[in-house]
Amino acid sequence: MELIISQSIKTLNDYCAELLSKCIKEKNEAKIGLATGNTPIGIYQSLVSLFQSGEVDFTNVRTYNLDEYLGLPKSHPSSFYSFMRRHLIDHVNLKEEHINIPHGKIASPEQECIRYNHILAQAGKLDVQILGIGLNGHIGFNEPSASLSPHTHIVKLTEETRRVNSPAFSSLDEVPTHAITMGVASILRSKSILFMALGKEKSKIMKQALEGPVTTQCPASLLQLHPNCTVFIDEKAASELDVKNNIYDVQYI
Ligand code: PGA
């Protein structure tokens, strides 16, 4: 597994944005899986800068988000749709019809899972999937569990996830209890994965995810099975990794 380590988060963000931009230039209709959360915000900022300086054009880019809170309308400031608008969509020339995010406020969540699965099936393999990791090892909202669902499904959020995500809401009570998430098969189907972890608080879970057993109790550990997953990690999040271990191909930037 390729490990790109830097002490500078800005350097990691710029590097990831350059890779995405290269992919967008090379493919006629690049298909990119997007993530929300604090981790990818800097990548989006770097991408917006590249767009503003004319280095990348999103006209033909298709995006597919990992997840959305169940029960939140798109217009809710804490919805992932709003997050994507604030951090990327409002600042680049992505076409509305090319943006795919599960709908959180719908009469039938089950139907919405079917609809989103259909969209992913039609898209085929994404070119790149951006991924962060939860403190409990979740990817998307695939929470640790005795078993994992392969395709888009409704998930009950753990109390830890609700607490960790509560700063985006006015109180813990307002954090939705459920979400719609892409399943792990859909995530692993991407041609390449750009897996990012930042900060000391992620060091323990990154050790488990990359060096621990592959287990549904740490969904990110399944990324060990992906043939083209590159880990972008700052020195703090990498502090517990055995970087000399020959499972890694390490590059410092
Ligand atoms: P974070 O969230 O980037 O805000 O740490 C990551 C996640 O929960 O997947």
C-alpha cells in the first residue's frame, strides 16, 4: 500500500488536488466519489484554487457522494448536500445534473437506496474515491459491525459518531440517528482510492485500519484489500504506524 506522509496538511491537500485534477484532465468524463467531514475540506479548497487559476474544468465531471443524513432536507445547513455546496459546488463549474448525493428527506428511504444503487451501477467503476475515516474506523457511514452491507443502505449511526458529528448541529439531539450510505462493495469498486487521515486523534484507528486484521469491526481495514488505495497522512496520524514495515511503499513529501 502506498503511504504518502507529510508534516504539512497543506502539502497533502495540494498533492491530492493535483492528482484529482490530473485525473479530470485525462478522462473525458471523470467520475469522482466525494466525501464529507473535516478531512477533505482542504482538498476541496485546493481544487477550487486550481479551478480559479484555470487549471481544472469540471464541465464533464460526475460526482458521487458517499452518504447523507436521513431526514435532513438538502437545504438544511448540516446536510451533506449543503456541505458540498459550501466547500466545492458553489465555487466551481460542476453541473447540477452531474452531482449525485443521496436524498435525506424522502418518503421511502428504501426506495432512495434502490435509486442511488442504480445510479452507482450505471456509473460503473468510479475513477477515484476520496475517503476519510471515522474515529471508530467507519468509511462513509459503514459503522463497525459483525457484518457489513455491500450496497447503499440505511444505517443506524453509533452514539460515538453522532457525538463526533454534533458540532455541525446546534445540539446532540439534533444529530440524525440514521443515514443513507454507499456500501463497502461500492466503495471498493472504485478504480483508485485516495484515503486521507489527519491529526493525532486518528493515529490509533489508522494503525488498526492499515496494520490490524481485516475485519468488519474496523470497516476501513477492508481497504487493505484494494489494489490501488493510496493513503495520504500527516505525521501525527502516522505516528503509530510501523512505516518501515514492507507492507508499505512510503513517500515523504
Ligand atoms: P472527519 O470525518 O473527516 O470529520 O474526521 C471522517 C469520517 O467520519 O469519515
